[in-house]
Amino acid sequence: MSDETADTQPPPCDQEIFDKGLAVCTFVAPSRITEAWVVKVREKSGQRVDWHHSGGRVNMLYLGDYAKVRAAVEELLPELNAACLEHRRNDKDAIFKDLGVEAFAFFGEHSRGLYRQGDFSAPEGYAPIVLDDDES
């Protein structure tokens, strides 16, 4: 792993949060920016908060008080957007230089989040593909 990759490779999601956590929000942002921002949300909320990717999107999870986590997310969201915007403006390959955080959405208080806990639902007109390791 190169030094550049090591600097951008986030630590794995806390296993207990991954297994038992509920989702607070989802969005698209670079891993390095996401990790730093989630740490701020964790500190501001005083709750256990972590994240992982689901289907190419950030799935931000928590254990604790949804209202405290959501309030911290709402307060710190402008920082996430500004970091994403700066990243794009400095990325020579970025097409949309004035685009901040992408596809941000909150989940309700008791949501498992995207593609988690056996939820293989798909929008109307689409069929989910579930691969079963036991089938050849």
C-alpha cells in the first residue's frame, strides 16, 4: 500500500456499530473527508457513530440517541459540504467543480439504512439480485 493510499484508507467500521447500529443518513463523499467528518459528529453528539459503504454510498450508523446524532449532523453538515466542494475544486479530473456533498438524505429514527440487515428491497420496476453462496 502506498503512503498516499494509507492516508486515504479509512479504518473499518466499529463491528458492534456495524452489526447493531441504526442509520442516521447516507451520502456520497470521499472516504478521507467522510472519516474526519464522522469523528466530529461522534464528538459533538457524544454518541457512538461510525460509517461504511453500502452500494457505493456512505451509510452513517449510530448506537445511542438519534436526536443527538441528527442534531450534530445538521449542525456540522455545512462543514462536510465545504470539504467536498474544496476537494472537487482541487481535483483536476472533477467535472462538476461547484458540487459539494452528493445525494445526502436522512433516515428515520429506527432505520437500518441502505442494503443492510437482509433488506434487499428495490424500487418498483427493479428486481434485486441476491447471490447465495450455497448455490453453484
